[in-house]
Amino acid sequence: MRTVPPLPARHRRSGRGRVPFFLLFVLGLTALLAGPLAGGASGEVSGGCTATLKGQDVGPRSSTKPADAIDVDAKDEIVATATSSAPITGYKVQLEAGGFKWTVARGTASGNSWQRSVSVDKYASHGVGLYKVIGISTGPGACTGAVLVNVKGKGPLTTTAGLVGAALTGLGGIGIVTSAVRAVRRGVPASARGGALALLILPPMMIVGMGGSGSVPSSTPADHQRGRAWRLRLSPLAVLSGGVGGLGVVVLLQQYAVAYPTRGLALTGIGGGVLLGLLATNLLPLLFRGPAERSAPVAAAPEEPLAAAEEVNVVDGETTPAWAPTHTVPATGLPAWAEPDDAADIPVDKLDAGLEVVVFERSGTWAHIRCSNGWSAWVDGPQLVEMTR
């Protein structure tokens, strides 16, 4: 009677457990850094002076609420003024968007006030929408004032910033859809893929006016065959596309004067896009893995013939496969995936050099291997070293 050899030194180390922690990290970091996304107290002038922009008092206006923004035309020359009870020696005018500031005017002053005309076209030549204007006075009468301006007179999609925002949003959306389609192909039973893909592509089709006709592929519970076990996927494509798309949405919100792009809003857009990408690659495989797999008992699968290299033994009345390795892992080691064609995802493990395995299934260049402890995975078949007998 032959017995099964001891377990190999290398055991499975799944990377799936890191995925929930990554999701929580992204969500927590976004919530921590975002801060308040709207609001802002009135009285945005500090230091005891008064300030005006385009003849309108800055003091009662919020520097974060779009409703309090001062409307200016892209071709306007707007005048900024500041008056203090003490002498002012110098000043500068800055713009801020997304947490970044740049100076558009500076100069010296005499007396208790200063006035400066600023060309809107000079600083808004590449974009429109919401910007924060900050006036800073120096000297004994030092003070600071800030207010939002809404630059108009150009179509958002005719500006450089608007085109960049639209491009980022489009690229992010395409990447998320591509990643989701891959997830459906890998994790959804073949009989249910039509319905899953229809749900995935129907929203963008409706947005572009193509979703008003035609039937949506559907499947009944009887059609849902048992598919591959669902697992959380951390797709680099989904993460990158979500972040890019989220940033593009923030730029468009600024260009269309819907929201002022604070640093918190930018981080929220990027983090929300990442979570959306991960949700898109995980939700459909979970929903369409089949009712039988989620609730009803699963019928016993027909027995598959053992690989040619595996013999059957009877040990204590039970039938078990004998261990007869066919290949070894190359000297460089070998990454392993849970499913074939999963190279876009993070490998679940890396096999040690020289580890003996059995190849019992192939799919293209992918090889389905089994270790002596029964753990199986998919690897790049051509890299395996065949054992001589």
C-alpha cells in the first residue's frame, strides 16, 4: 500500500485577504483628507480691512460656495481693491484651484489701500468655470481676502481644461468597462454572460442615445450553470481607470461651475472613481454566478478522469490520487493565478523554484497544476520544466 507523501514546504498564500483592507484604506484615506466639501463661512476677509472685486464687496461672500461666486466674462478687465486702517506696503493677487495657487499680479502700495486691474483672459485662457481669487496685503495693514469667480463667455468643451477633463473621464470610463467585461468573462457562467454584459453596456448606450430599442439578453435560473467561485478582484486597470475618470469628473465640475475644486473634492473624486472601478469588476460576477451556487444545494459534478500521471490508491477504505509529479517550477519561481487569462490581476501566490507539480489541464499556454497537498492554480505552462522518467 502506497501513501501520500508529506505536504510540500510551500503552502498557498492567497492575496485575496489584502483586497478588503485595500478598499477600506482607500475609503478611509478619502474621507480623512476630503474634509468639508461645501459650505464655508461668510466673511472671507481677515485682518480688519475691506476688499472688493469687480465693485462687489468680498466680505459677505463664501470662498467655497458656487452660489456666492462673482460672474465675470472671459474678456473682462476686473478691478481688485483693498483698504485697511493702517498703511499697506505691497500686495499680490493669486488664483487657486484644486489646492494649487499661482500669482497673477503683484505690486507695491502707498497709503492705506491699493487697486489693481487684472485681465481675466490672462489667467483663464485655458479654462472657464470656478476659480478662487485671493488678495494679500502686506505691511502694518496686512490682510487677506478671498472670493470665488465664475468665468463665463466660452464653452467648457472649447477650452483646454474642458477637453482634458472630458478626455480623462472618457478614458476612465472605457478602462472601467473593459475591466468589468474581463471580470464577467472570467467569473460569470457562459449561459449568464449575455445578461451581465447587457447590464454593463446598457447605461452608456442610453447616455449616447442608442439604448431605446432592442431586447436585452436574459437568462432564467435554469440557465445559470455553476460558475467559478466568486472572489474579490483587485484589477490595476480598474484602479487606474477609476482614479483617472474621477479626476476628469472633478475638472468638468469646475469647468461647468457646478463645484469649486478644493483639494478635498479632488481626493474624493479620485477615491470615488477607484471604488467605482473595483465595484464594477466585482459586482456583476457576484450577481451572476448563478442562483444554484448562492442558495440551492449544488449537484455533484460528474467525475473527471484523473490525469495520466495520477494513479488511484485505496487508503483506509478511501480512494485518493497517488502523487506522481510531471513538472517542476523553474529556478526563477513562477507566479500563480486562480483562473487562466488572469494576468491583469494580482497573482494569488508565487511558487518556489524546484517545486514538483502535476499538470492535469491546459488552456492555450496556461497550465492547471496541482501540488502534493491538493492545492491547484494556473501558471504559464511553457515555463514549467518537464520531468524525465
